[in-house]
Amino acid sequence: AQSVAQPEDQVNVAEGNPLTVKCTYSVSGNPYLFWYVQYPNRGLQFLLKYITGDNLVKGSYGFEAEFNKSQTSFHLKKPSALVSDSALYFCAAPGGGYQKVTFGTGTKLQVIP
Amino acid sequence: SQTIHQWPATLVQPVGSPLSLECTVEGTSNPNLYWYRQAAGRGLQLLFYSVGIGQISSEVPQNLSASRPQDRQFILSSKKLLLSDSGFYLCAWSDPLLAGARETQYFGPGTRLLVL
């Protein structure tokens, strides 16, 4: 079975500081991993995905994620946080059955001006 | 480009009333379609998914049902709403034929349902 875990319920960061939102995974074989963002009262938006290749994946809005096989992690990062980055972030991986996706529990990111 | 629509955006319904939420996708054919519920602004619960017209898989026993009368239309229904049906309902699609990326899901804007 494949699963992802987001150990932090909420992350607070000052505007302009680097941010990290953590995700660890448990998958068999080569993992596909995703990050989504959800702004208040909106649907989830796809940010980026890792399939294979470079361990550093670049996505939308200046976000990137680092795949670390030895630590089974796929942390989301951004060099300089913006107040507008405040949102709910979900890590995800295929799992739970054919063409289904398992989502993490979500991490609320609060960027403080 | 592909777009996904959901309506209504918000809905307030009395307990025991029926429900019909609609989701449509444009710009793609034969998508996989999904209904999720998000309670209290947090985790996503997969309710139903469909890999083709008339093909519905239910993930959680409940008083909700889903139908897919057309290739790009997915409907979530209930005959009698319960208080516990309140939540944020999200529809999503994925392309099952896109090699290496079929699990990427794209979400609609959601419907916020309040059952009173």
C-alpha cells in the first residue's frame, strides 16, 4: 500500500523567509509524488509532481520540491515566502486502488507579514 | 485546454431534502472522474470515482450516490440529506491515457453544502 504523511498540522513563517512543508512517503517501487495547494474556499490546484529523474522538481508559483529516497521524503520548498502563499498544502501519491490517489492530511501554511 | 466546472458554488438545504451536484469537464475525452468530500477544511475523502459512462465505484457506504450519464458529466445525488452530509464537495478529473501522469488530478472549484 502506498501512503503519504504530513507531520505538521501548521507551519508559520515570516514573509521573505524560506519555507518548507514536509511530506514523507511509503510506496513500493518507484514513487510518483505530488503537491497540491488549496486556497480558502477553492478547489485544489496542482503544483508539481515527481515521476523520475532530477530529485529537485520545480513547479508553479516559485515552489519546488526535493525528492530524497534515503529519507523517503518529498518536502515542498520556496526560497522566499509571500503572504499570498498562505494556504493549505497537500502531498499526494497514487494509491488506494486503480488510478486513485492518496492525499496527506494537509498542512496549513501561514506566512506572517 | 481543459476546464472543470462545478455548480452550484454554495448550497443550503434542509435535512431530508434531495441533493444534486453537477460536475462537467471540457477539453478532454474519456476522463476519470472523482467526487471528494472535505470536512472542516482538511482531509479529503474519496466518495466515488468513474472510469467511464455508467461505471461508478463507491468508496464509502453512505446515503449519497453518483452517476455519469455522459462522458464528461458527473453527478452527485442524495434522496434525503443528513446533517452529516455538510461539507465541501470537490470534483476532479484525470487523464487515464497520459503516460506517466495519469494519476495527476485536476480539481473543480468545489461546492459548499450546508445541511440545516
